Amino acid sequence: MEALKAQAVCARTYAFRYILHAGLAQYGAHLDDTTSYQVYHNIAEQAATTTAVKETDGMMLYYQDELADNYYYSTSCGVIIVFISRAG
């Protein structure tokens, strides 16, 4: 359950960042269902994920008082790439 809660918080933060900064204004949308923004497969709702979403309602990730620029994925095949931002 804790992993689903973490996923819910990450997904909410990711989506909310795009709500604040529309990426597809020409379509009246903030993000789409392609791999450009993540993939939504339109599967049936699962009780455990619904519970995780409800139990984390309103929670988002922040870094230095800003919404975190977080990325997540379900399939890594064991590979993780770490990006480090170096501000001048």
C-alpha cells in the first residue's frame, strides 16, 4: 500500500505541475496519453489504487518550496538514470 501511496503522490504532483504550465495549449490540454507525458491505458479502476489516492488526497512533493520536478515510471528493466541539475 505504501508504494501505491507514493505513486499517487508522484502522479498528482506530476499532473499538477502541468496544470500550472500548460504544455498543449493549442488543444486546450495540459498533458496527453502518449509516452511524451506518461501512458494511460484506460484499465478498470482498482480498489487498492483508489484507496491510495484517497489516503493521500491533497499531498504533493515539494523541493525548495516549489512543486518537485519529479519523473516516475513503471518499467525500468533494472536501469535507473540519475539527472543532476547544475545551476550556475
